[in-house]
Amino acid sequence: MGSAMPIIRVVNLKKYFPVQQSFLERLLSRRIDYIRAVDGVSFEIEKGEVFSIAGESGCGKTTTGRLVARLIDPTEGRIYFGEREITSLKGEDLRRLRRHIQIIFQNPYASLNPRMKIGDNVGHPLEIHGLAYGEERRRLVMEMLERVGLQPASKFYNAYPHELSGGQRQRVAVARAMILKPDFIVADEPISMIDVSLRARILELMIQLKEELNLTYLFITHDLAVAKYISDRIAIMYLGKIVEMGSKEAIFSDPKHPYTEALLSAIPIPNPRVKRKRVELKGEVPSPINPPPGCIFHTRCPLAMDICQREEPELVEIEDGHLVSCHLIK
Amino acid sequence: MSQLLKIEGLSVHYYTEDGIVRAVDKVDFLMNRGETIGLVGESGSGKSTFGLAILRLVPPPGRIVGGKIIFDGTELTSLDEREMQKIRGRRISMVFQDPTTSLDPLMKVGDHLVETIMAHENVTREEAKERALKMLEQVGIRPERFGDYPHQFSGGMRQRVGIALALALNPDLVIADEPTSSLDVIVQFQILDLMKRLKELYDMGMILVTHDISIVPGIADRIALMYAGQLIELADVNSFFDEPLHPYGKALLESVPNIQFSDQKLKYILGNPPDLINPPRGCRFSPRCPYATERCRREEPPMINVGSDRLVKCFRY
Amino acid sequence: MANLTIPRMIMSGLSRLSLRRGAERLFVVAGLAIILAFVFMAILAPVIAPYDPNKTGVGRLYESPNPRFPMGTDRLGRDILSRVIWGSRIVLIVTLSSMALSSICGVILGLISGYVGGKLDTVLSLFMDSLYAFPGLILAIALAVMLGQGIMPVIVSLTVVYVPIYFRMIRGEVLSVKESLFVEAARAVGANGRTLIFKYIFPNVIPSIPIVLSLNAADAVLTLAALSFLGLGLPAHIPDWGFDLRMGYGALTAKIWWPGTFPGLMIVLLTLGFSLFGEGLAEILNPKLSRR
């Protein structure tokens, strides 16, 4: 790890959502069930890196992203932005934090205000934070539109979101996230709703902007091939916990956790000649309301032992920067 | 005869308020018994419409406006609705993308299977139930779940039910329209594997419609690539992935992350998806093609046979 | 509940006849033309009405339509044409004011209730839902009786009847827009509550208002006519279609059709005008709404 302070540090982050109950249920039973969306997650993100959280749906990666971006409050745990703890920021302080932490959402068809022109969608953040108005604001927005490839900028400035394609709208979302020149961006599945041949363009744009604006990314994805392409480090999540974390090379060449292995073996490869070793997983993902005792993965793990049912393994560093949560490593 | 499906000049148009959307434009296609075709295209390529058209299930305001669909010697385009209903489910069936909406939420899964079987075959309810149970077992669903409702299953399990329904009557052809797009990668792998096993077991033909070119190698024999409503390349899977001929196919493969490579440089296709109401003149890919010539912009290229049953719709060959 | 069914029935019948795009524009134009015709009629009443609408005996009693009295005279010898022309004033004044008031109240309350939520929302919603549950006409009658005679009481009772409609509609839209991704994105960018309501939620909630306004107006015309028909609300000296309709109704048995028919025709025409406008607008705005 670098000697500089990490830009984001997350310690034992938890988010439990109460399960919706009917009035009668609430009356009759005192017990409230919780969905343990994020259940004790800790990691650090270095300045300038692309840190990915990868996993299947329901693993808690999106919720983690929204917690780090402070869109929702954690149930437990602490979040640090540089030296500053931002876990319970509210009101004006939280608003000022937004200048430095931005988010790009998954759905380009829903993340832009349909009643505002593109120019206003992108420029509004500048006004909100009192950074630029009028002519100056327009100039900055036009520059940004050109930068993300929406040319001629003047045509796009006056257009409305419904006139643009999905790929174009997502570039607008990127422009909006970048216009405040933030330090840190949470990208929540930014390309999963874009056509395949256009995804690379958005990824390329994000990589270039990262260099230009000296950004750090938390990249959330279910597509491990994309994670391999764009990340420096990756964390694999399952049922609210991180099961393995390490550099891209470590995860893909030397996966240690059985879940990671299964996941990697299932990724489709556009090459008919490659022979794959298939890892079979039993059963299905358990409910996040009642996660299995011990190791959360033991119900499906082909290598489960007795101890896996009783004791939850800790996330330990087995080699430089490579952490695994599994009893097998002993 | 081993030729299962022959399509000549199929055109499907949607008559919308904004104009006529030429979703499928004069497509020719051939498929043999027991073959699996990976029909690949992005949104707006016409691939889903093509699949629906074979079953004559194109929703209004869409209509088949031209061409012939010949299935095992029978011309489907000339059949009336009643005759088509005998074919659907029985000889050609469909697996849909979203198992949540294609299953009746108020019907127990087992009953749904039984009804389907009894609708097409002259069997008693007991016989149908036996077959249904066997089918569920084939797709990996435990017999105790016969009486469960769709909402009691996970997404992956629901898709297995969808597959059971599609295969219940042992059809000759299954059209799977994005069957795994809404599923996670591990479940996707399992479902594709299941489909592969079953199609081999029952010797069925399959058209796998997908936008994800990466899933094609594991399961398909041949790949059919669509762009802007037209079929632009048809090849066996090995030849295609070794060397894609059409510039679009080539560009598509170069834009897909491949975990085999460590230092991939992804390329993207410039320009925007084509307008199907006013498609580009000449070759529809020409506005975005790095090899486009004047001729490409003027004339529409024919489907050229480059040998060993490989077809490309491009002037470069 | 406040009865929008009759205008809607007219409109769905009409729209079933024409499915192509041109029809909506025709509806809007036709509706607008009718409404404006009545507006001009109301404004220019003193000029274009041939007689004083309240003056009895300008003609013989129950004269049938003739060149001097194109719509005939009523039971008091008053010119029906002049009464019809002047009658448009009160209808438009009452309808437009109550529409304006009820929409402003309903929208503001709906915005606040939907955005703030919590106990305020629960209480307000309960109140509005109870109002809404009354058949509109009964509620209007009850209020008119309680508030007594006069123009203001009629406007107030009509206003009260329609507020719940705007409230429910706006509140519903606010609730759904509030959860939408672009509002969350705006929050993520640092927008505060006020900005969110005015720049993000309100503009996305507005498009549905003009349609409801027109359809409410159509309904209000009918409700007002019903109130006057029953003799409630408006004072006797104001020429009013509903009241004339009532008076004319009695003469039908004697085959004297004109005192009732012409006011009735005006009611139907104005209702039609508002309905055409509203439904045409709905068709035009809808594709834009759904093409987001």
C-alpha cells in the first residue's frame, strides 16, 4: 500500500433494511426482520485508483456504493473521506461534501430531469454550489459536453433528454458528474444498460477523464469481464460481505475463495476454442434476511468443512494486498 | 429432410406514429434439424422481432409484410391462426426473456405444465401430470415444487420452468429470446448448460436470440449476426470467432471485454445506432464502417457466399 | 365522486372514431374554438344581446322562434336568445373561478403533502379522500344549501368539490417523482429541498394539470347547471342556463320545446368544448410524457 492516506476508508460498514410488514404483523409480533444488505464491510481506496466491487445481484454492492456516496445512512460502521469522518454528516455539511464525491447511476433513461434541457441538467450543479452562473456556466457546460463527445455542443445543450439515445444520455450523466471536478466518483453499473458496442466508449471516456481530472473511482459491476478491464483492485461481495479482495492480477490469476473461483469459471468467453473448468455450485443464494450461520457461503461451497458451519472466517491478508475470508487458507 | 427452417425474404414492419419501422428487412435464412443458431444483434437489430415472426407472434402495430417462412415443409406464413396455434408450443416453442411475465402468476407451475400438455395432446390428466413431473426433474426442479406458484421461485428457477414449458411437447425448434439476460452469471451458466444438454437429448433445433455475443461459443453451432434489421453474416462458430468477416462483427468482438486477455484495448464503434424508419442508403453499416467506400454508401451489398456455407453481406468479399 | 364520467364518455366515444394523430389536434382546436366563442359571447353580451335578458314582456309569452326572437320567448315573455347570451357570463365566471381556486389549492396542498409525507400527509390524505368519496353533485348540493344563496357560495362549493381531485393527482405524482432516479441524482449533486420541489418535482408534475383543468371545467358546467336546475345557489335575477332549463322543462308537455332546449344546448356545447380541449390536450401531451 502507498504511504499516502487513502481517499476513502470504510470500517465495518453495515446497512440493514427493515422488512416491510403489514399493520397486523407489526401488531402481533414484536420481532422485526432485517435485510442485511451490507453486513460488515471494510476496505480502503487509494487516491487515483479504480476500485471495483463485483458480485451478483443482491450481494450488497449497490448499497455499499450508495453508502459511500452518502446517499443513505449506514446502520453501523464508519466512513472516512481522507482524514475526515463523513459517516453522519447532515444538512449543509453533507451538501458541501457533494462537491467532492459524485455518483454516476446505472439507468441513463431515468437519471436526467426530463423537463430540463441537457445544458441545464449538466450546469445545475454549478449553480447549486455557487461556482458559476450565466455566461460562465454556459461556457463550462459547453466545454464539458464537447469533452464527452457530444458535438456540436450547442445542439446538445438545448436538447432534451428524450431526444438522445441511451449512450448519449449516459455521457450527459458523466458530464454532470464531472463538471464539479470532484475527487471521488461512485460509478454504479454505469454501462450495464448501454448497448454492447457503445460500452467501450463510455469506459474509455471514464478512463481518460480519470487521468485528466485526477479522479478516483469506486466502480460497481456484476460483469467481471468489465471489472477485469477497468480495475486496479477488486473486491468480491457475496450476501453483504466481502469474501475476497485484491489486485486485479491476484483475483483473476490466483483466486482463493471458492465463490470467486465459481464466479470466474462462469464468465462467458467469446472464444469457442477455450476449454473451461467448471465449478459447480449447489443450491441458490440464501435470503439476506436470514443469512447462514458461520461462513455465509458454506451452504453452496463444494469444499465446505465442519468448521465452516460454525465459525465465520475473518478477512485475512494472505499475501501483499490479497485478502480472503475462508477457512481453507489455514 | 434435414432442413428444418427456411426463410425467404422475410420483412416485418411496425407501423408507428412516427413512421414505418423496418424492423426486419428481407432476411433469408436456413437452418437444419438439431442445429443451434446464435442470433446476435444489439437493440434495434431486429433479432427479437425475427424470432417472434417465426411464431407469427409479432405484436401490433407490427406485421409481417413480406417473405416466406417454411418450417419442415410447411409454409407458416400461409396458415391461419387456428393452424398456427397447433404449431406453437407443439412443434415450435419459445423461451422468453422474463420468466416473471411469461408465467401465469395465478397458476401453479405444475398445473401450467399439465394444461400445456393437455392442450396439444390427447392424454389423460394423470398421464400429463406424469410427463410434467418428469419434465420438471429434467430441468432440475424437485417434484415437491410441482404445486408451487411462480412467485415462490427465484429468477433462475422460474426460467427453468419456462424451459420446461417450452420443451414439454418435444418441439422440433425452440426459440429462446434472451433467456439469460435477466440472470446472474452463475445462474446464466447453469441455464445455458441445461439448455444445451436438453437440446442434445431431445435432438431439437434452437435459435438463441441474444445481445451478448460471449455466450454464443458455449452453445451454438452457427452464428447469425444481425444489424439494422438485416442479416449481415452467417457462419459456423469456430470460423467466426477465429476471424469475423463483416466489419460490424469484427468491431463488436473488439468491443467486448475478454477475461482471457490481461491488457486488452477495447475499441468502440463510432456513431449512433441506425434509424430503422429512415435507414442509411446503401449498406446500413456504412456510416460507421471504417472501410466504407462510395459504393457502400450508394449500393446495398448482396449476401456473398465466401465458401463452406459462410455468408457475408459486404462488398469487401 | 366528482363526476367526470359524462365528459369522459363523450370523449371516449369520439376518440374511438378517430385513432390517427390528426384527431387530437382537431379536438384541441375545436374545443378551444368553442370555449373562446363562449368567452366572447360573455364579454360582448351587452353589445350583442338584442334585449335586456331580465325584461319581461318584450315579446308575447311562449312565442315560438321567429325572426324577431330567434330562440323564442319564455313564460315571462323574455327573449331567450338574450338570456342565453347573458347566461354565459355567470357560467364562465363561476366555472373559471372555481377551477382556478380548486387547482391552486389542490396543487399546493398535494405538493406539500406528497413531499413532506409523514403525519401531515396522512391527515390531509384522509380528509381529501373523504371529500372525494362523496358523489360530487351531492356534495355540491349539500354545500350550496349550507352556504346559502349567492355567487360566492356557489363558487366556494364548486371549489371544494374539485380540490380533492387535484390533491390526489398531484400528490400521487409527487410521490412517484420523488422516488425517481433523477431526483435522487439531483440530491446527490447537492440540491436542497426547495430546489428539488420547484426545479425537479413540480415541472414533472405540471403536465397532467391542464388536462384535468379542462375536464373539471366540463364537469363544473354540468354541476352548476344541476345546482341551478334545483334552484340552489344562484340568485334569481342572474340569467342562468340551468335555471332556465328547469323552467323550460315544465313547458315540454305542452310541446313548447324552445325555452328548455336552447339553454340545454348551450350547456352541452360548452361542456363539449372543455372536454374536446382537455382530451385533445391529453393525447398530445401523453406521447411526450411517456417518451421520457
